[in-house]
Amino acid sequence: MKRGYKTLVDEANALITTYSVAEVLQRLPDPDVLLVDVRDVRELEREGTIPGAFHAARGMLEFWVDPESPYFKPVFGEPREFILFCAAGWRSALATRTLQDMGLARVAHMEGGFGAWKAAGAPIVEKTRKPGA
């Protein structure tokens, strides 16, 4: 292996904006900020999520962000800052770097991910699967 995940995450972290849980908590009420949960839906169902977070699974993120994609989600065309998070901050760091490379101007991630959020005693909401989903 030439470059493992640790190297990739370290390289991404050197080039992206990273917020602490405390900084994200301060920004949570700002309507110009949208938290984006990139975890798998099973993680959300098992652990919950951050109130108001938009779920965009890591596997579809690039397709949902690109306006030329048939899977584009208009929320990503809004003039907001997007703060990504995952379970530990690895996937969100890589995803943030990828979205920067795609040209998304205002994108950052949360250090430590949802695990750090929970450890800080920050608010969590339950996320249940919709019937028929």
C-alpha cells in the first residue's frame, strides 16, 4: 500500500477547515450553516444524529452535490456553509476534501465526529427508518 487511510486523512486535514464540537454548537442556530451527516443510515438508526442535520450518505455525496448529476440535491446549491461529520472524523475529512476539489466553496468538517459530539453531551435526536424504506 503506497498511501493508507491514515495518510489520506492526515493530508485532507491539512487542507480543510475543521471545527471543534464547541465551535459547531455555537454555529448550530445559524440558518446559513447546515450540518451534513455522512454516516450510513444504520449508524443513524442505532445512535441518532444531531438536531437539524441533513443526511447524505458518504457513498452518494459527490452525486448529490454535483448539479450536473441526475442525483443532485438542491440543498447543496444553497449559499450555506456545510459542516460534515461522520462517526470519528475520518470519512468527513476525506469527504470535505473531495467536495473542496469539486468546487464547493464553503465546506468544513467536525473534529472527532459524532463520537466527540456524544462525549461532549451535545443534543442528539433519534433517527428512525421511514415506513416502507
